[in-house]
Amino acid sequence: MNSVIRNSKKRQSGLVIILMTLALTALLGFAALAIDINHQVLNKSRLQNGVDSAALAGAVVADAGKSINEIANAVLHTLQTYTSTSSGNTELSVFSVDDLEENSSTITIPLSENATLLIQFSHDPTEFPANDSILSNSGDLYVRVAVSEVPLNGFFVGLFGLTKHVSASAVAGPSSSVKQSCNLVPMAACAIDATDDEIGGFTEGELMVLKSSNWKKSELNSPGNFGLLNYGDQAMNDLTEQLAGGYDGCLDSGFAKGAPGNSIGIVKNGLNKRFGDPYDPEYPPDILTTSGTVVLNEETGNVTSSTFTYANYLEEISSESFQPELNGESGRRMLQMPILDCSKGVDNGANYTAPVVTIGCFFLISKAPDSSGNGSNEEQSVYGEFVSGCRVNNASFGQTPNDIGAYKIQLYQDPNKQGV
């Protein structure tokens, strides 16, 4: 009897050892898979960041009016830089850069034996790809970047006959027109058509006086107001910084308020920092500081022509031989200003208020004049050129994408996400 009991205990002990071994094997297997899964999730996030950056880079190049090939190369170079040099991303370094000959709404580039880069273009951020007529059409352009099947090193998945890979995609392009803007210049323009809530009735390339030392010729046509605005009852000595680009508040009401005084010296010291005069590291100059000379209509005082325009600016900065200003920053000569319905303006000077129609983009043609430059009795003006679209960094936007008025380049939800 005792012999039977002893044999039974031995058999049970052997079974426990087997069960424990199987349990430990399963636990180790789960732990191994958890390591591989966490590694895959981490690299998925890294790849997504790289693809987001690449889509934004491509959209910026597209916004500058560059060719499809130039856009695609910007995408490819951004991906290569991000995955090859960013800390922790070397495992994703599967990209090689070659000159692209493609010229269609879809470009496919093999990255490795399994990985593929897909670049697509469309006028609609909710539909990719567009048909090939996109290449002959003008208007806003959206870029979709998708990287699929990037292989990853496996730690333990190979023991189970599995492999690891990651994929990611992103869409980028211009936002809708700005509805509330920040970092504005404390100057204003009067709408030509106050019912046009996108560009106020202006036409592309329209030359104009942005500010005059003669209030009677100011667009606001308000006694004591020389074209300056007051954002939040700021002290007048803040205007220098605000004109240089230092206003960090937002125009969050439907009305703009006038600022008193001519302030020629303040305007000069503020605006001319955008030309590097004087140089201020906090407010750097534009990458191109060529100053134009305007011709005025003797009867009306309107600007008829300029020796330097926004078209000249774009042509020069696009030249292969272009050398940007030291420490210059692109876009510093583009002023975002409220466009007002001046026909409904009330009161004078510091009490002047007028409803805001929209936010407009005005290219600064030349430096602001010195208060003593042409004699104290001569009118001194700031000249600008209307541009139908310009990018802003800090604003809120509507729901319909377009590149008219002030806008920014942003990411969109990829409509083909399930296919990545």
C-alpha cells in the first residue's frame, strides 16, 4: 500500500515539473513578444514623426510653386535626414536619394527589398491621388506621403516564424483662410470690397501706400490717425517691437482700434529691422533685403509702379546663385494686417474703430523712410504690395481648405490611412 502511495507522489511531482516548465516557457514567450511589440510600437512612432515632417516639407515646397520633382525630392531628403541622423532612428535608415524623373500625381520609390515610399498630390486633402491634370492646374496643392513595410530587427519573433515591419502616412497642405490671427502688424488697410471676407476686394500684385505721414491721405481717412492700430491699449513705445514682429497677442474681436500719432521714427525703427537696419537678433532681417523705389501718380498719389516687387523677390530667392542674408529669415517682409471696412469706421485718432473684414498679406516693397530723410515738410510713406496668400504661424482657421488670404501649412488626417 505504501509503495503505491510513493509511486503516486513521484508521478504527481513529475507532472508538476512538466506543468511548471510549460508555464515558464509560455511566460517567457509572452515576455519575448512584449519586447518585440514595444520595439515595433516605438519605431512606428518614430517613422510617423519622420513621415509627418516629410509631408510638411513637401507641402512647403509645393506652396512655393516648385515642380513635382522638387517636392518629391524635398520629401525624400527629409525622410533620409530624419531616419539616418536622428538619435534612435538609425534602424529606419533604408532610404537612398536619386534624382527623380517622375512627373505625375503619384510617385512610387522603392526604399529596400520590401519597403516603399509613395508620394501623391491632390487639390483636395480628402482624396488621393488626383488625376494627372493636376500638373497643369493652379491652386492649392496637398501632399500625401506613405511609407510601407519598413523591416525591423526581430529579437524573439523569429522563434515563432514571424517578422516585424512598420508603416506610416501623412497628408499636409494649406489651411483655410485665417479667421483669427496673432502676431499681426499694428497697421491696417481699407477693404475695396467689404463683402469679400477672403481678400477684401484686392487684386494680386496691387501696389499701395500702407502708411502715410499725411492723415488726409491715410486709407483710414480719420483725423489724427496715420494708419496705425492699437492692439490692447499698448504703450506707444511698444510699437517698435510690434512693427518688427513682436506682437504676440491675437485680434480676437470684430473691430480694430486706431492708435494716435504719426510716429515716423518708431515706424522706421520697427519695420526696418525686417531689412536688418538696424540688425536685431531677436527680430532678424528677411533673407532678401533689396529695397524698391516706387513711382507715384502725381494727381492721385497712388503707387503706379516699383523697381522691386514680390515677383522680383520670388525670382531672386529661387535663383541657384542666390545668397541669403546672414541670419536672415524667410517671410519677414510679408506683413499680416487687418483689412477693415473703413466705410463703417467711427470716431477719430485713438478713439477710431472699424470692423475687421479679413486678414490680408502685404509685401513690404521698401524700407520705411527716416523722419529727416526728405525734409520735415515732405510726405513720407510706407509702400506695400498685396499678395493673395501668405503663411502665418499663429492663428485659428475656418473649415474649408484654401491658400487665399493668410493661412498656414498643416497636417491633415490621411483619407487612405487604412491602406497603409
